[in-house]
Amino acid sequence: MADYYTLLTNAGIAYETACKAAGVPIKLSQISVGDGGGAVYNPAATATALKREVWRGPLNALFQDEKNPSWLLAEVTIPPEEGGWYVREAGLWTDTGILYAIVKYPESFKPVLATSGSGKEFYIRSIFETSNASLVTLLIDDTVVKATRAWVMGYLADELAKLDGKQSVRVATTENIVLSGAQQIDGVAVLSGQRVLVTAQTLAKDNGLYVAANGAWVRAADANASAKVTPGLTVMVEEGTANGDSLWHLVTNGPITLGTTALSFEMLAGRTGIQAGTYKSLTVDKYGRATGGTNPETLAGFGIKDTYTKPEIEALIAQASALPVGSMVGLPVNKVPPGFLELDGSVRSIAIYPDLAAFLGTSFNQGNEGAGNFRLPESRGEFLRGWDHGRGVDTGRAIGSWQKGSMVASDMPSGGAGVTSLAPTASQVAADFGLDPLTTPEVTGLYGVATGAVTPIALSTVGLMLGTSRPRNLAVMWCIKAWNAPVNQGQVDVGELVKEVQKLKAAVPVGALVPFPLGTVPPGYLEADNSLFVDSVYPELAAYLDKKYNVAGDPVGSTRLPETRGEFLRGWDHGRGADAGRTIGSWQKGSIHSFDIGPSTGVCGERSGILPATGENGRSDLGYDAVQAALYPSAQVNVANTASTIVITETIEISYGATRPRNLAVMWCIKAWNAPVNQGTIDVAGLAAQVGGLEARPRGVGDGQTWQNVTASRVSGTVYTNTTGRPIQVQVAIQSGSVTATCGGVTLTTTGFHAAFVVPVGTTYSVTLSSPVNAVWSELRP
């Protein structure tokens, strides 16, 4: 017989037999200890009590042995305040006071704290065998039951092993292996005692978590039973060429019988062999990991269908421009902007300006342009008039046709033919009266009637000065829009679409004068009202005007706009000779006329019938603009009934005015800046940014990210924020202790050994470690 043992007493066997016969459970409630009467002895089955009992207390636990179902384990803890004696015997008692089993116990002294100055909790475990352990019931008092540290740690370890989150492994297999001996796996030399995730066995039932050994491998303690291997099991892999720094999970659904059910593991997060920056467009698996990709150079390559191709964008830019090819704009400075040509009647190449050539056709050709060329309209020195187009105001005109000016005749200063009411005092009558010179071919065959004569005389007669009337005006350079499409057509460097769009922008160049039929100044424009603006506010316009209209006393750093209010615009002569001597932007007075406002003065053939007879009423009636007499210092008028002349001063019977054509009042505005504004079809200024945004679009977890060990910079319980602009993966593992993880204020897990979770962009997160041993904190981040 063994030195120390447990026996069922005869009384206990009889009690058990009676309970079986009656179909009631055996109820054990207490353990007692004794000192054996002062000496060690061998208990017998006939005992009904201990030789000398020194202490009795309730059982802490009574349970079956896992490997021997007929064995029962009884446990009790003697508190530190009890003692002062040796323990040599113990007994288990039923609820009815029967000694069910007696124990021979190794002699041990139990001190008492109160007298010996030291104390200890005394733990006793007794193992005994019964024919039917399921009949035995433990009767305990919950208020006095205690658990030992070893029992608690064992229980916790067993329960923690049943959780889905497992302690990390060193490597994961990539192929079928022999489950024995040290070996090389995924580029790592695996040694005895190291944990391995086996994922690729030919017989999938053999997959799982193992501990390597020099001999046969065994399943890891936290994955060696069916209750510990459950669907959703997750584990981190620490090293390996293919699988290092990755998170795996078990995708096999339950129920699982370990060693029988095929186990399938998949990588949940980690490297896929694609390096950061390899591809612009990625292919991802069901877990959001990059598994392939391409490097497209077009939007179609990115799979974007709701956009335009480059040719379509070019066409849209051309069509959506505020000024289509062929539009004419007036410029107050001698600077032709990109995309425009001066309307100077010159010959241009069809190949260089195909859009404009197609628009104009041969409308202005004279037959001497040469093959492959076309001619521009001539606008220098001309006013523009709206085409009649069937209205009946200017009938018979073809669009683009030229029309000579209205003729006005006046006396030469040396003789008084009395043909008109205008009489100059100097030889330059055209300048005196604000007339344009009139060439002889334009008036051949025209005659007038002199005062007091009957026979008509030719208007080319000596003694007469002829000219054409004009309105007051501002000299501008008329330019025509020559191209819109972003192709190189002479002046424009168009190497890239975005650069060309930046130049053309809204297609109206800075500095262009554009009429508007309402009094509202649109975005990007200023009214051309001779006001000052600060150069830093409109730097492009300031650079274009270059102080052309500034006057003495204007402040430094400011530019004055041209004055267009009440003015007609006239094409700058630019060397043509139709309006010689003019500089661009210069002002020119209008042609003056005189008329009667009183009876029978005989100043001229015009008379107003509006009463009261005033100069203001007369000008309104006859369609003249008011004039400043100081602008006509040499102009006089013949008075026919007195054969005398008088200077230009308004009297009770005579008044004066400047001629004007029929017109429509508009507000002339100047293009001040080219800020990108949406002009309907496409926001061309945002094109590059939109394409760049597609390349910078969010990608899946792991793309362009690496696992980083941040243990040294992380503190347990501290709240951090994901400021990387991308979702990150957090993985924390310890060998013992517990882990509590929170994300965005939500508790994700409270478990042992391990926590793994994804943190969205801008979200807070923390990990609290309780009694950690060998903690490792890693993050998958940029």
C-alpha cells in the first residue's frame, strides 16, 4: 500500500449503497483534520471518526478528475487563525454526519498566527474513488468557500484558451509540412518551443496552432481542444517573408471537432507582396487587401465612365468659351493677347489658323491671297455697325461689307461761297469741325447748291472743304478670336492641356472691352469708367494696361481704367491712314453741326420746331450731342442773310451739336481677372485637381502601410487619435495578464493575451493592459 492514501470507510460504503438503492445523491459537506493522537498511523476502513480531530470546515470544491471520471477531488483551506497542531489524518463527512472517507496525510505542522507570529493558509486536496461519481453532490456554504491561487490560475488559463483571440505565433506555414522536428518555415528557422500556425496541410484536419518540438509537435495549450478552437479564432503572425506581421482567422464554421473537422485559415490583414506605390489602381480581396493592380494613364483606365475624353474636353472648352472663334473685341492697349489677331486686313495661313479660316471662309478675300491663305477683315479706323439682317434700318447691306461715312461740306476760309452754314477760320477745316477727311473717289459726281445761286456746283470745287461726320469716340484695337482648341496654332505654347486651359480660361483675355446690355457688372469684369484700382487687387489687368490711362497725381501702385461712358469705340488706325495720327486709347471729338432755333436767321438748312426754342430742345429734336465750344476754337458759322460769320457760341437763335449715329446704350466693361468660375459645361480650372483627387482616393487597409512596433511610444490606458488620414490596424499581445481595447468610446474586447482592431480615420482608441508580461504593441500604419 502507498504511504499516503484515501479509503472509503465501511460506513461510507454502506451510505453510498443505501443512496444508490434509494436513488438519491450522496451529499458531502465537510472535511475534518486531526493529529492522529500525536503520532502517524495507518487508518482503516472500519473507522467512524478520526483518532483526534483538531479542526473541521466546509468543503471548498468537489469535482471529477478530467482523465479519471470515477475519481473525485475534494479540497479545503484551513484559515491562518486556526492551528498550533500537526495534521496527520483527514476525513470527509456526509450531510448526515457519517465519515465517508478517511485520509492518511503527510505529517505537516499548521501554525496559528495569533501565537506563533507567523501563519499560513493550509490547503488540503484529497482524491478518492467512487463507483459512480455522478451520484456525489457537494454541499457548500458560498460565504466561506475559498479558491487557491493555483486553482484560479489554472481555471483562468483554461477559460481564456477558449476565447477567439490567441497568443501570437512566430510564423505561419505556406505549404504542407511534417509536424515534427526543427525546420525552416517561410524563411524563419523554427526552434523547439515556438508557436506555429499551420495553415496548408494536405489533410486540413491537421491545421491549427502547434508548439514546435525536436520530436513530434503537439497542439498549443490554447488550441488543443474542440472548445478552444472555435469559428472566428484569430492569431497574429510575427515573422516570415510572406506572412510576417499579418493577422489570420479561422473561417471554418462550427461545430468543430478537433482532429476531425477540416480547418481553414485565411489572412485577414497583412502583406500581399505588393509594395507601396507599385500601382495607381488596385485590385483588392474581400478583406480590402491589395492583391493586384494596374497603372492606367487615362480616366477610363480608372473605370471612370461619367467624364469626358481628352478630345471631348477640348471640344467642350472650345464650345463653352465665352467667346467663340470669330468674335471681335476691342482692346484699349496695343497688346494682342494669346488666341487673338488684330483685324488689319492681313493675309493669314489656313493651316496655322484652321478654326478661324473655316469660320471666315473667303468672305474678305480679294483674290490675291495665294493658295492656302485667307484674308482678315479690316477694322482700323472704322466704327462697327450692327448688321441690318432684314430689319429695314440699313437695307441692302451684306454682313462684313464696308459703308462710307455721311458727307458734310463747309466753306474754305478764303472765300464765302455760302454753301453751308459752317465757316472755319483756318485751312484745316476738318480738324476745326471734327470731320474725317474725305477722298475724291468717294464723292465723285456729287453736287451742291451755293447760296444765292441756281446752278449746282461740283463738291470738288476749289473753295469747298469736304469731310465725313463722326461721333465722339475712343480709339481701340479691334481683335478677332482666332482659336479655342488647345492645339499649337502659332503664338500659343500648348504642351499640356491644363496649361492651355490656364491660359485660355474663360476665353476672354484680360484687358478686353466687352459690352453688356444691363447695368450689372459680371464677375471678372470692371466698368471702364476711368476710375482707379489697386494693382495688387487686379495684377493681370494692371500689367496689361501698364499705366496707359494714368494721369499726373495718381497714387503709386494704382492704375486708371479707360473712360468709355458715353463714347463710341473706333478701330485704331494702326498705320492704315483712315484716321491718321491717332494713338490707341486716345479720345477724339465728334463732328459739329449748327442749326436754327429761332426764326429766319438763315444760319443753316436745319431748324427745330420744338418750343420753347432752346439749344437743349433743338439738340434733342435733331439728334445731336451737346458740345463744348472750347473744343472747336477755330470753328465759325456763316449767316446767309447777313453775309457774315459768327463764332461758335450759343445765341437765342443759333445752337450747336455733335453728330452721332443711331445707337444702343451699353455698359462697356473691361476683363479684369481670369478667376476660374464655372461656365456651364465644365469647370476647366478644377480639371487637374479632380484628376489628382482620383489618384489620392482612399485605399484599403494595408495598402501603402507597414507594421510598426510602437511599444516604446505607447502607454497603457492613454487615449490616442488616428490622424494618419487612413484607417489603421492595431495589434496588442501579452504573455499573461488581460487586455481591454476601446475605439471611438466603444469597448471592443476585454480579454487575455491579445487584442486586434481597426481604427477609422479621426477616431480615438486606447488599450489598457492589466499585469502585462512581455507586452508587444504594433500598428499597421503609413
